[in-house]
Amino acid sequence: MRRKLLAGTAAASAAVASIQSYWSVRRLQQTRTPTASVHPPAPVPPGPQRVALVLNPSKLQAGPTRALVEQACSEAGWEAPLVLETTVEDPGTGQAEEALRAGADVVLAAGGDGTVRAVAQALAHQPAALGLLPLGTGNLLVRNLGLPYNDIAGCLRLALHGHERRIDMARISLRNEQTGASSEHPFLVMGGVGFDASVMTDAKQDLKDRFGWLAYSEAGVRHLPGRRRRISISLDGQPPQSRKVRSLLVANCGKLPAGVDFVPDAVIDDAYLDVVVLSPRSLLGWTWMAAKILLRHRGGIPVISYYRAREISVWSGDPIATQLDGDPSGSITSMTARVDPHALMVRVPAAPGPSVVPASRSWVPHAS
């Protein structure tokens, strides 16, 4: 009887979340407000530009997108774009490096979040700008910059003739002491360990192809019954603290699909990362947390905590799953993420108005 009650409650919660997501999507499509920033964007300098297109050929809209870019360059009287296709072995970094060697003023990343992240790795601290043409499932950076993520032609106009500004990146070192594996990666929106990473890893590809980001909801429901994991956390070199968590996220900016502003105080160029610790123990805790996020409630609740730091280190006794910008990145026993301030020039819309940088949130002891 108790299992049936829990299953019914979970189904009802999922239905409510789906309805909320639908209306949130409608609002986001109308507003597309960008994540807050410190520095306003400046208009792209006039004159001809050398354009490079780094294209993921596996995406459904790859062919039409290439044609759009070639037509736009022709209509502007510029030389034809340099078109470089990604491969399984190189998802975009090598192609972007080739574009830089060819003298590109703007490198268009046409693909999903993985393509964007790979291209950004090559463009960090370079004069060339990153333009975004969203062909993926999440298109997380596109949403956070206020670009029209459901309008490739509109994104192209902004990438060629819009505004530009520098934003922060994050760099993360991942280590697994049990396997001896280690790696380093950039990310632009959000990295995480725990529940969210397990959801990203286990989302079914056929559902992603059919329903886009909604496929993650199905995986999320399957992982809800899991237990909290004990990890140690250190911010900016302070002594580590032990916490029981379901998930820990490190955010450069905070908007997710479905109109969810997961980290409402995140600022994309403030030289800080936002750290979110999620520690619900039960379905009630998840419901409480979801209500806060979806209803944009500003007050604090015990099951979700926010902090800001330039560097964060995490240790786990047993391997724990990780994700970067929505892509699974393996299991780790420790990681260190640090901000790379103003590393990337991006093409964006004009600023909608002034932004305010939030006050720092201190790292204080928290009972588990």
C-alpha cells in the first residue's frame, strides 16, 4: 500500500512538473532574458568579417544551417565561410584551432552543448568571437545569453551583426583514484556530481530524439528514490566540510530548459562560480525544492544551499557520476573546478538593461 502511495505521489508530482514546464517554456520563448552580467555588450565593429563554421554533421539541421551561413556571407559581400565539420574523434576543438589559424573573426559553433564547449576551449583568451547556432537538445549557453534558441536564422543574424562581450568560463579537473583516470575540461554553464549527472547519463537516446530535453524527466523519476552521498567540499581553499548530498552543482550561469532559472543570482562575467548543494532526504524534500525553483521563491529552505567561490574542490569515498553542460563526464572520486574570468568573447543580443551583481554568500557549517 505504501509503495502504491509513493508511486502515485511521484506520478502526480511529475504531472504537475510537466504542466509547469509547459507554461515556463511559453514564457521563456516570449522573453528569453539573458543571465545577469556586469559588463554590457558592445556592437560588433562594422566591416567585412572572416567567418568560420564548425558544424556537427550528425545534427538534423546541419545541411540547412550550412546553407544559411553561406547565404548570409554572400549577401553581406564577404568571402565564403570556412566550413569545418566535427568528428567523433574531434568534436570541435581542432576545427576551431584551424579557424583561428585561417584568421577567423568569428567562429560559429553549430551543434549541441558538446560542440559549443569544444569550440570554446580553442577560443579561450583569443580575439576571435564565438557565435552560437543551436542544433542540440539543451542549448544551455544559448538560453543563458538570451539568444532565440528556436530560431537558427535569428541566432545567425546576432552572431554576424549583433553585439559581443566577454564571459567567464569554468575549468574542471576530474580524477578517479580507483581507475587512475584523470582529465581536464572547460565548461560554460554548469557541471555537477550526483543525481543530476546520473540523470544525464541514463536519459534514453530515443526519448531525447523524440522529445528533446523532456526525456530527462523520465530519467529523473527513475533516480528519485536514491540515497544521499557523503562528500567533502572546500571553497577557495577553506577547510573541507562533510555533507550528505543528492547533488552538487557548480554554475557559471543558471538558466535551464523549461524556463527554470536554477541559480537566479548567477552572473556570467563576475569572476565567480555559484555552488548549489541539494540535500533532499525524501519525496517531500524534492517537492519542496522543486516548488522553490519553479515558483522562483526567494527565501531559503534547508534542502538547497547556495554559495559563491572562485574555486571548489570535492572528494567522495566512492566514485560518483559527473556531468558538464548536460553531457556525462564519467565517475570521479575528486574534482576541482575554478573560474577562468572573461575568457571567452561571445556574440549576443543588445543588453536589455542594467544588471546588479549579488552579494557574496559565505561558506558556513551546515548540519547533515
